[in-house]
Amino acid sequence: MGRVIALLLLLIPGILSGYGIKLMRDMLFGKLLSPFPYLWMQFFAGLLFFILGLGFIAGFILHRDRKRNQVQERFRQRKR
């Protein structure tokens, strides 16, 4: 059950990143979607969605690899 929840937690940011790429691509082709009044606003919303989604997935993978001690020395947690 835990693996299914983890998969769902990774699918949501993955879909968000994909939607961000779609928004940026549509802006480059001049296709304005309904919630955005300007093309530049659509592009920056897409960029934000992409960065947030990718950052969440990257943080999840880094956290998992730190727990398994599979990261380079510079990415390991420092003991305080």
C-alpha cells in the first residue's frame, strides 16, 4: 500500500510538470489558453509549474537516496 501512495505522490508533480511544458509549448506557437490573458503570463505559469514539479521529484529522489546512503559525499547530511 505504501508503494501505491508513493507512486501517486510522484504522479501528481509529474503531471504538473507535463502541463507546464504544454503551457510553454503553446505559448511558443501562439496558442493562448483561457485562464491566461497574455501569452507571457502563460509562459511564466508553465515555467513555474515545470520547476515546482521537477523540484519535488528531485527532492524526493535525493531524500530516498540519502536514506539508503547512495549519494556522493557532498550531498550527505552533515551531523550537527
